[in-house]
Amino acid sequence: MRSPLFVAILLLIATVADARGQGLPSYAPLNPMGSSRSAIYFQPFLDSAPGAWDMAVTLDYGSVIEYNRLPPADYILDSELLRLNLSVRRDLDSRTFLLLDVPVGGAYSGFMDGFL
């Protein structure tokens, strides 16, 4: 006789066996001051799936506040930044792919400061 936990685990494994592997989202700092002085960025490995379409939508929205009083670069940065990225990818074979990537960005004077 099998335990209910064992049966539940087998059912879970059976239902997700066909799920595609997923990578981490690409990362680049939203703060323009941080991105100008940082090399942090990565693009995850994507499994090849010839003939399949892959679509992704990513959205970053943040309030950026930075106060720098170090001469000669005194500045105050207080803004809200938007980054929306739409991408469509199709693998032609295991080594060739097509990619359409449409980034949209915006910078605002802080209309959501009270909410955020």
C-alpha cells in the first residue's frame, strides 16, 4: 500500500513532466546612476525549442532617489522610471533563432511619490 504523500508526489511529477524549463529574467539596474557605474547584467540560458514561439513581457517601475554631495558631481536625483520590454523569439534550429525585442522607457517627475 502506497502512502498518500507518495501518491501525491507521483501525481505532481506526472503533471509537470512536460513543463518547459525557465530561466531567470535578464537584469539590469533601473536606476541610471547605478547602471552607469555597475557592470551587473546577465542573460539566462534558454533551452532550444525549434519551431516554437516564445513571448515575454517584462515591466519595471520604480521610484529612484539619490542624493550626492561629493564635489565635483553634486546632484539630487528624484524621479520615477518605467521600463517595459516586449520580446518574441522563435528558434529556427538548435543553433539559430530570430528575436524581436521592443523596449519602451519613460522617466517621470514623481507623480506617484505619495503612493510609493
